[in-house]
Amino acid sequence: MFRDAKVGDEIYCYPIGKMVTIEAIFKNKNFPLLLSDGNTIDYKGCVYVEDANPTYFWNKVQITPPPKPKRKVKKTIEGFIRDSAYDKREFVFRKGFLDKDDVQSKWYPATLAYEIEE
């Protein structure tokens, strides 16, 4: 990443959140870049041999967090089921809704449970 770096170039240090300057470049060293914050880094931007990810970058690192996961919420609705000789069973969502004139149907109290994402 920093093979083309020159003395005086500014690079971004992620842990401290500031730009630092490359002060010297040493040939034939494991960590050839000397920085203004006192660290030496390799050409990948790592401070230690064990580092899996770089610490230094050419520009400021922008981290965008993933969106908040949607959670499932259980909801219940109290209502009535109509058992009709003419229609299929249907759920009526209004509490206390009974059609007194509907002599062909029988109404039973019921609870509808479902999940939605919030």
C-alpha cells in the first residue's frame, strides 16, 4: 500500500484519528517508514508483524455501521370468528362486533397471534 510513499506524505493513523507525516524511509528494513508520531510501519501500514489489518491508511477511514437489525414482535388481536353456512371462516378484528341479525352464522370469541418486524 505504501510502496510509492515519499518523505513528507501524510497518512492517516486510525487509532489516534489524526494525519501523520512520513519523516524517513529506510531501505532493507522490516519496518522502513518512520512516522512523525514515532512509529515505524511496513509497506502494508502495519506496526507489528502479527497485525492482521493495517493501522495506517492514505485517507481518513470512514466506518459505516450496519443498519439496526429488525426484531420480530409478537402481536395479538382479540376478536371474533364467524362460522357461516355460506362463507368460509373469517376473523373479525373489531372487539365486540357481533351481527345480531345474522342468523345464518355463529360467532365465537378468538385471538389472532402473529409476528411483525419492527
